[in-house]
Amino acid sequence: MRLTSLLLTIVVVATLFESAGFKLLAEDVIVQEIAPNYVAYAERLATGADSILASLTRNEFDAGMTALRSYARSNNDPVTEPIDVFVFRS
């Protein structure tokens, strides 16, 4: 299952709120640091507590963690993720 199939699109979110009587005033994307580096990120993901990760098979999860830990050995950059921000008015 692809992650994109689990997440709502911007259009779906806006339509949902507008159908409930809200008016979309602004929509933007911010970038948030979620871990100081990929080693720390891998440690956090290893708990398997993320609902998306919980949907993976054990083999998929283990393969992903192996790839992430391998990448982490040569990359000390902060880990960031884009987050959609919506502003509505009633």
C-alpha cells in the first residue's frame, strides 16, 4: 500500500471543511525538523509506533529499517518533513 493512498489530498481536505460551512483563507506548506539526524530518526522509527509503519509486513519494515540505517551512517543532516497548514474561517 502506498503512503499517498492513505493521506487526504489538499483538495479533499478543503472540500470537506468547505462543505461544513468553512471558507479556506490560506493553505501553505511548512517544513518541520522531526529528528536531529537520521540515526535518531531510525531509533524512533524502530519502535514501530507509527500507524503507517504498523501496516507494513515484518519483512517490509525490516528492509526499510536496514536501508535507513545504512543511509544514516553517511548522512548527519537533520530530518525534516513537509506539513500542510490550512486556515479556515467559519
